[in-house]
Amino acid sequence: MLTSQKVIDAINEQIGYEFSASLQYYAIGAHFAAEALPQLSQHFFQQAEEEKGHALRFIKYIVDAGGRVVIPAIDAPKSKFKTARDAVKLSLDQEIHVTQQINGLVGLARKQNDYITINFLQWFLTEQLEEVSSMDNLLKILERAGNDLLQADEYLARRWSEGDARAAETVKEANIQRSTSNAQR
């Protein structure tokens, strides 16, 4: 095994946290769907898939490192919220907590002189910075919108449209570079 059992056990625990976060985001997405806020709903369903992807990354790592995956039991997610702000605040708090958990994993790996795991966890540290920042921004937007949640929904729609346009431009640039390099051969 490429890492200690102590690190494997901690990562197995993290897998549970990631799946728990995924379920929480599905519950929040369903809440916003029921409130006829499609962009907020879509945002949280997308977040749920990302968290599931994180859990799967951890699973792959344990398998690749020669460990055994043991997925812990997880509690049911909260599904009722008084306000949209409450749902997003829960999400922000959850992302901050996950960041602390990832930092704890890095600390444990350091104590074990486990540089392979430290290297693996670097992606998660960068991802958590993005996740906390994104959720904090969404909370601020909801707070500015007050009772007009359609403003927040419209903000997310614009953000995705801009993201789609940037993605299309990146693909276009890559195709131009590929065409240019093929022509030079």
C-alpha cells in the first residue's frame, strides 16, 4: 500500500462527507425547483454532481494506492428551508467545513510523510477555494436581492451564458491552434 492505513481511514471518512454534501445539494436543488427558481435549482444540482465527483476521485485514489474503500453511513440532508438565504448559508458553511477537513487530511499526510497523498490533495485545496468563493458570492447576491429571488436566478442565468460563451471561445482557439500546427507539418 502506498499510504498508511491511518490516511486511508481518513480519506474513507472524507468520502462520506463528499457524498453527504452531494445529497445536501440535491435537497437544496429540489427545494429551489419546488419554489420555481430554475437557475438556483440547476446550480445546486450541478454542485451535487461535483461533490459526487469528488467522492469518486477519493475512491479512485484509495483503490490506486492499494487501500480498501469503506464508505461510511451518512445522515439524511436537510430539505426544508425558511429562506433561500438559509439554504445558501448552509451550503457556504458546509464548504468551509469541507475545506477544514481537506486541510486536516493534508496535515495528517504531512505527519505521515505521505507526499503522494499531499500531491493528490492539492487539487482539492484549489477546488475548495473556488467553492467557498462561489458560494460566498451567491450568498451576497441573495442578500442584495432580498425578497426578489428572481434577481439571483437571473444572475445565475447570465453567469452560465457568459461561461458557455467563454467555453465556446476556448474551444474555437484550440481548434485554430490545432489547425495551424497541422498546417505547419
